[in-house]
Amino acid sequence: MKYEIRIEGKSATLSISGGRFAYCRDGGDCIESNYSAMPAGEGAWSILSGDRSYAVTLLSENQVSVNGRVFQVEALDPRGPRARRAAMEISGPLAVTTPMPGRVVRVLVEPGQEVAAGQGLIVVEAMKMQNEMKSPRAGRVASVKALADATVSAGDVLLVIE
């Protein structure tokens, strides 16, 4: 499962699969590790990641306490209007990812090409349906990471827009 999140106003992605997670800040570092989580009461969990332990408590819909430090957290549905609006506000490189595994049918743009918000970028076939991935904002295609006929997994970066 992949989540688009904001922690203290800074955008990132959080991918969780089995007992492993990957946390990647937009335009920054990625942290990958195994983890385990156990309930520790109402709205509280004990999380082990590597050799570190975290006491996590949900304080409100958008507030989380981690080892006593309070963070403003927002999880965005990458298909929802709030995520699309947020993508338009982000400056710097923006990775366009696939929401599900499939096969790249067509690449509609090339590196260096200027694109408009909502313009088709790449077509991915998943479960016998073709899904056109659209540009979340205007910009320039910095790089294309997926080629036609390539198999992609959920969360794979297809291309990057600057």
C-alpha cells in the first residue's frame, strides 16, 4: 500500500508491504526498513523498526505523538482532488507513479517536453483496462523511467516532472 503524506507540511510517500516500509521525502532521502507494530491501547501502537522502538499515539485526525513529540500529519488519497491540488503547489521535481501493477502500453511524452496540467503522460494497462496517467501540474518532463511494454509494480516511478 502506498500513501501520499505530509508531515509538518512537508510532502513524502510512505509505502508499506508486509513487514517492510519505505519513507521517501519529496526531492530528498529515502528510508527503508523492516518493522513490526503492536497495539498498545486505544489509538496507540508500539512500533519496532530496526533496533529502534517508537511509542505512537493518534491524538486527533491530523495529530500524532511519536515518543512524546507531536506532529501534524495528513494522508492524501493520490487519486483525490486534494492530492491533485497539493501536487500543483509543490515546487521542484515531482515523480508520477503508478497506483497499481500493470504494463506500460504507450509513453506519450519524452524528456525535455513541456506539459500542461491534466495532459496525458503515459498509458498503463492493469486488469485489462487502460489507464492514462495525467500530469498533476504544468512543467517539463525531466526524465522518463518506464518504457513501452515494460511491466511496472504499484508505486513505481514512471516519469519525473520539473
